[in-house]
Amino acid sequence: MAVREVLIDPDPRLREVCPPVEVFDDAFRERMADLIDTFQENQWIGLSAPQLGLLERVLVIDVSENRDAMEVFVNPEVLQASRQAIVEESCASVPGVEGKVMRATRLHVRAQDLNGQYFDAALNDMRAVCLQHELDHLDGKLFVDRLPFWRRWRRKLSAG
Ligand code: NI
């Protein structure tokens, strides 16, 4: 188990579409222990495996105040999404940028746990928003891709 460095945009690994997890063995769970250690150490509300260079469909979230409600989603799929809202987001892989994006605030998700067991979950509000942000990472997308075009343009200019 180890805390790892988080990849920073424009690292090309952040742009990969991650393949599903098919083998739920000890080596997999050891890699995911690094994901969880890094997540807990930094006290983020969400983290995805590709942000550590692990190109597999796993994300972890915890939006609780006491950080006692960590949830791991392997191969998550959104079954239903509703109640769109504008929310403010930021991302450890895109330091120094905040922006408002549109997200569903009600979600039904099907996923697997670290042993491959399937479960369904209903998520609301912050928990739903956080899951969608991390799910984007599994598809090689960053929240800045969802900002209005003029914000992306301005960012490009300042990036040189
Ligand atoms: Ni992020």
C-alpha cells in the first residue's frame, strides 16, 4: 500500500478510455489499496484509478463531513440520471481551476465491489455529482471539457 502521485493535465493517460476490470484478484486489490491510500491521505471527495495512471474502471468517493462513508465503485454504469443542476467543480488533476458544470443530482448506478460482487445504488446531490465527475475520468474526460467554450479558450491562451 502506498500513496501515489496524481497525474496532472495534460498527461495523455488522463485522456484514455479505461477498460473494465475483469480480474478481481489480490494484485487488483493491492493496486486499489494504493488508490484508497492516496484518496484518504489527500482528503479528496473523489478519486479515479486513471488519475494514478491505473487504467481501469474504478473510482472512490466520500462526500461525508467525517470522511467515514467511503464507497468504491468498480465498472460503474449509470442506469438513470435526472434533475440536472449547475454545480461548482474542481479537480486534483487540473490544479487552480474551478468552474460550473451541469450534472444530474439523482442517479441510479450499478457497479461491482472490490470482490466483483454487483450492487445497485441510488445517489443524490453531492454524492451523485461526485460520482459523475469521477466516472468522466474513466472515459478520459475532465470537468474542464464541460466548461463553456470561452472558458476553455481562455485557459488555452493562458497555458501558452
Ligand atoms: Ni477529477
